Amino acid sequence: MADHDTLISQFTAVSGVESERARFFLESAAWNLESALSSFYEEGDEEAESEPLGDRPEAEGAPSPPQRPSSQPTPLQSMMDHDSESSSEEEGQAFYAGGSEHSGQQVLGPPKKKTDMVAKLFKSAKEHGAEVLETGREGKKQKKICFGGTGYRLGETNDDTEVIPDTSEQEERPRDVSLKMWRTGFSVDGGPLRAYEDPANAEFLNAIRRGEVPLELIREAKGGEVYINMADHRHEDYAAPKVAVKAFTGSGHTLGSPAPSVVGQETQPAETRRNAAIMGASSDTKMLEQTAEDNLTVNTAEPTTSIQIRLPDGSRLVIKLNHSHTVGDIRQFIQTARPTYQHTDFAIMTTFPYAELTNMSQTVAEGKLLNSSIVVKTK
């Protein structure tokens, strides 16, 4: 308890507060005198901070320090006067936290030159009508439009189709600019750090202070509307944005055909060769189907019927035959029109209910296949 009473006496002698208040700060700081004094001057009595040191009342029972003539300043006062004259604006305000003629402590506040300037910029922007956004919204960019160009509104027929012109280029969209104020400078849209002290940035900062859009941003927007989103990072060092990694960069080489070109050989574009191949395959298919129909020998004088044949590849064949033709004739027609089925085992089945036609001598009329559809399935 004797140690606690000594600490309370020292606290009251330095701060000039009552014993109960001194006990509160010391107990909060686990009876650490320096921590208690720091807490007192950070959160403490507003009256004590507003009053001059010479006008503060002395605590009851606290010993008063010995007086010296005013013409002879103490060494501590001389040191403080010298330090206050040599300190610059960037060192911040000096606070006195001492209590005797031979001891004391001088506490320097945080630098306030740059931070005060940034605070004034934000204050001026609010006075000119700037809105305070929620946390995390300052860097939110405008959503990109995924689709653009001319559109077509389809109708019931080909004549009532409506053409919708592209109006995206005609609409003037405002440009969003991200302005971040850092500890030593500012950045625009994730660009490099621009120092506050640089004379080249004076015009930009003066425009922000007046609540105006800087001229360089108006030029970049080509006279369009500009939205400036200011973000307060004055207590942080500049952090360069992360560069997006591109998967493939650099030059490339297009590989050609491995076959050497022959002098005098006529070359055709790939598209022309592809179209020629498709046309050749189509003409061959029609020739094969015609050959299969000729081999079938349909007698027009007798009753005829048409049967649709659905193949496994999705294509369809329509065969015209007499009622007396058999299932074997249909199988022969399929193998002639599609030679690939000559070496493939397949089954001919009805649609519904599914039933395989295995009797090759059964006629179309007997199998009830008149004007019906059959399905070819590979085994």
C-alpha cells in the first residue's frame, strides 16, 4: 500500500487531479505510472487540457515544486523552448507531461501537415455537396454491358420481324474515377503515386478543394460526365494494385501444312475444298438412293404405299413400294441406299409397340406397314 500511495502522490503532482481520480487511472494501468499518465492525457480531463499549465489548481496535499525567479528559466523549460523553435510542422504538436525542475517528459503528437490537408480536402468536398458512401463501395465499378449491337425481334412470319438498332454508342455513360488519398500522395484509377508536394499536382488538388472536376479528367472524358469516388487512405502507405496475369502473351507462329507445295499445283482455300466435299457427298447419296429405288421396281398400276425409314444417324429415307413387296425388299433398299449397312448387323423394328421384323418374306400388307414408319437399330 505504501508503494500505491507513492504512485498516487506522483500522479497527482504531475497531473494536478484528485487522489481518487489518480487511483482510477493507476488501477486501470495495473499501477504503471507511465501508462496511467499516457491514458490520462489521451482520454483525460478536457478542462486540464484547455487550461494553461500556470492556471491549473494544485491537488490537495500535493507538495508544490520550489519556485525560481522568472528571469532564470529551468533547464527543462530551456530545453522545451529550444525544441519547440527547431521542430517543424511535420513533427506535430508537443505536449508537456512533466512535474519537477529536473525531470519531465515531452510528448509529440502525430504529424499533421499532410493529414490535415487531406482532411480539408474531404471537408471541402462535403461542403460542395459530395455524398458519403458506405464502406467498401468507393471502388465499385459500373457493371459492363455484356451484349451490344443490332438486335432482331422475331414475329410470327418473316414479314413482321422488327430490327432494333444499336443505341449503346449513342448513350453517354458517365466515367467513374477512383481517387485514393494516401499518406504521402494520391493515385487516380489505380495509377502511380502522385506526391502532394509536386507542383505539377497543385492544379489537380486545388480543383478538388474547390469541389470541381480537375481539367485533366474532363479532357480524358472528352467533355463527358465524370464521377469522382474519393477514398480516405491517409493513414496508409501507397499500395500498388495487383496486375492481372495474362495466360498467353508474346508472339506466335501459325503452322502450315506438312506437305510441301508443288510448283504449278493449283491450290484451293480450305472453305472451298470443304464445300466441294460436302456437295460431292450429297450428290453421291442422292445417286445411291436413286439406284435403290430403281432396283425396287414399283408397279404403278397396282396399289402403292410410302414408308418412312429412320436411321441411327438421325437421317430419314422415304421408300415407295407396292403392297406385295416384302420386308426383305426394304432391307435390300436400306443396304443399297446406305452401303455402310452392308457390313453392319441391324434390325428393322416398328415404332410403337416396338417389334422386330424378322420374317423377310412377309409382305408390307401382312405386316401392317402401310403408310407407317419403321426404325433401323444396329445390334
